[in-house]
Amino acid sequence: MTKKPALSSCGCCSATACPAHPGDGITRRDFLVGAGVVAGAAAMGGLALSSLKARAAQESARRSLINLPLRMQPVLLYQIFQHQKATSWRPWGGLHTEAQVTEEKSRIEDELKAMVQRADFPIEMLPLVAVKSRSEADQVAQGKHDGVIIYAASGGGDLIETLAVPDKWNLIFVRHRSGPVYLWYEIAHPIFLRKMLDQFGRPGMDVQDVVVDNPDEVLWRLRALHGLKNTLGKRIVAIGGASGWGPGGAKAPEITRNLWKMEIVNVPYPDLGKYIQQARQNDDLVARCRGEAGKYLAQQGVSLETDRQFVEKAFVLCEVFKDLLDAAETDAITINSCMGTIMPMSETTACLPLSLLNDAGYLAFCESDFVVIPSGIMLHYISSKPVFLNDPTYPHDNLVTLAHCTAPRKMDGANYEDTRILTHFESDYGAAPKVNMRLGAPLTTLAPDFACKRWVGFDGEIVDHPFLDICRSQIDVRIKGGSDRLLEEMQGFHWMCSYGNYLRETGYALRKVGVDFLNLSPAKAPLA
């Protein structure tokens, strides 16, 4: 594929000068780099128009949303030792007979069953197996699963090393008081993690991968791994190509492909224009979208404060986006030049369509900023909720304002927030939702850096949803951890947030891909 030259401007804002560069004609979002196709990105330029012929006419024909289950193999590792006279014949541990092993298997199975029932994400827990030999360990390690949960009651280091394959996500569970004490409660740290040295020496596992007694501590780690599994290798449609915010984000598409293994499918804007024209010529589709727009506007808590035609055309544009997603066999999309190039061809804005997609369970982002998009995909799968890509402001007095025009209405994944449908602020055109997010709602906020070396995150609380002259959906968030530290540590630009507290899951998942995480609100919180 021939690499197109990077554009000097993304054209996604008005033509007014950027306050940071008065008089040079560069706008706030003109800092986005490279709206063209990036090297290594897949392309849909050859996609036949006939394949996008508003299949959209039948919503039931849509592809299913993607949510891969985490597949884990639980293992009870143990050995039965025989009495020997006048010598140390058994190590620490409370399993001494096969009857006790049978009882322990039942205990583990009950805990696993309860864990799966509590899980708010798809998980496939394979049947518990017992291992006490090298051949049994080898067989388990080669199984088709994402990792093993090793209930390390006893057994030699060679067995646990065999089970814990470095390229899979493995956990060790040991008992202190929740049942018969386990040998590896004593030796997991010095022998497994440190190899009897003062330095850690176990590839793929660290101190965060060992859990004592509490199945809930296993569950949130599995939630994190589920989020990571669905992020790695994700395919995403990029209308107008992939980019990253500012000079610091110029390598973001490359990082996304190399670190996150994502496939970026480019849809050039000329092709999008053809798809929009085709959709408009489909009278059945247009009529259906007009009806869907009417139902949306009639919902309790929705007020219309822009031209209704903008809303109806937004529903048509949303169907075009769904067709592109179906053709690419994915459920994630982003739009470059989303507040410039797309307006003349769609005669509306992309704000409301992206909000609609997020409410329907898709992943839909404005600005094609691949500095922050991986954090949105991962947080979505960790939280099992829609996420909100936003522009942050200057933290002060333990508050920060977050705003953008594409917020989901179903931030908790189930209930619609009250919403005003206005114009997009900077263009005063189209249809953009002002979602009044729930006051008092807990909020996970992630601030990725440009180089994807260290993200910052904090726990917050929504304290206001003002109506300032900025992007329409806006919230004031109380920072749990303090604004002074945040000011010193924040890098990058765009942030990502979701309802709930998922900081520990985020930090755990990032460790698996070698990205540091600074949690500004480290106090342990209950599961959301």
C-alpha cells in the first residue's frame, strides 16, 4: 500500500485561529496529525458499493457486537507425601490424603461457580483439573485457553513452572485462612517469583499475579484480562485515516499497530461520500431513519434545540457507519476530520451518530486520535459500559471540566441520561447531544501519554454538568487524589472516562503490555 502524505491540518474545526498560535490560522483540532492512510493500515477503498446497500434497511441483519469471553483453566496442583520415620517427609500444606483433595476440589469448584455468577463480563471457566505429575502439567499447559489459575496447594517448582506458560495470562491462588493452608503461601515469592535470588526472575508474572484467600481478588484480575484480550488485535474502521493529536501523537497509529496489535481499516472520505449518497437514494432507509429519529426525540428526557433535519440525517449517517462496520466485520469506528470534511457531504455532524453507536454497544470515537483510542477500547471491555472520549481542561481546586460532543447517553450501560440535542458548538451546525450525566456518579478517568509509556488515572465524582461555551456534553469532576499532583503528572491530551471505578483493573492490564500506570487515587474501592 502506498503511504499518503500526512496532512498539515485535520480540518475538523472552524477556520478561526487557535488561541495557542494567534494569527497562524491553526485551530485547536488542527493539531491532529496525518489524516491520510498510515503505513500498514488496511483499506476499504476497493469495497463495492453494492456491499453497502443499506442492509441498513433491516436492523436485525446487523452483525453481532464483539465481546470475546476470557477462557481460563483452573488447576489444583498438589502431591501426597508418604510418612517416613525420623526425617522431614512432608512440606508445609494441609492436603495430606486423597479424601482431603476431593474435599478441596469441591471447595474450589464452588468458589469458581460463584465467581462466574458474579462476573459482569463473559468468561468461560473450564472444568477444574488436578495435577501432580509433569506429564499432567504439560498437557494442561498446551490446552486451548488464555491462562491457568493455579491453586498451588503443594507440588514442586518444576510443575508450577510448566503450568505457568509465559505467553499466557496466569494466576496463582494460595490459601492462608480460607481452607487448608497451601505450601506456596510460603514460597511463591522467594522460589517462583525470585528463583531464590533478590531480583524478580519470572517472565510474564509478578507479585500482582498471586492472590491469597479471596476469590474477589481473582475476579477483578480476570475482568482486567478480559478487557486486554478484547483490546489486543482489535479491528477498527478509521474514516479519513488514522492520526494522533499533535507532534507528540504522530507515532500513535504505529504504536497502536505494534503494541496493541490493532488493525486499522481506512475508509477514504471520497468513498464515504459515495456511501452517503447511496443511502440517501434508498427511500425505505430514509423513511425508516426519519421514523427512528422521531422515536428518539420523543423519548422522555430528550429535548430538540436544533433543526430536526440535522437529526434525521444523523440517523442516516449512523446507518452508513453501521454498514461500514458490518463490511469490515468489526464494531469499532473512528472519524478523522469529524467536524470539517464530513459536514458538507453528510449535511449534519458526526456527533449524534457516534453517540447513538456508543449507546448501542459499539465503540465509536471522534477525531481518530490513536493516542487515546486504545484506552477507550480497553476501558469499555473492562467496565462493560460505554466510554466518553473527552477534552480535559486545567485541573484546579481538585476539579476538572471534561467536555466533548459525542457522549453516550447510556453511561451506566442501561439507563438513558437526560439530553439536549443542540448544534455542534464550534460550527453551530448539525446535531450534538448535551448529555447531563448523573450527579454523584463515580468516574474512572484515564489520561494516556503520547508515547504510551505511562498512563495516569484517577477516581472522580461528577459534581456538575454546566452549560459553558465549549463542547456540548460537559461535566465538572471532583478529582480524588488532588489536582496539584495531576497537574504535575498529566501528559498527552485527550482523556477517556467511564462510570465506575476500574483503576486497579486498568493498571493490572497495562502491566501485561509493559505500560506503566500512575494511579492518583490508589485507595481500594468496592467493585462497581
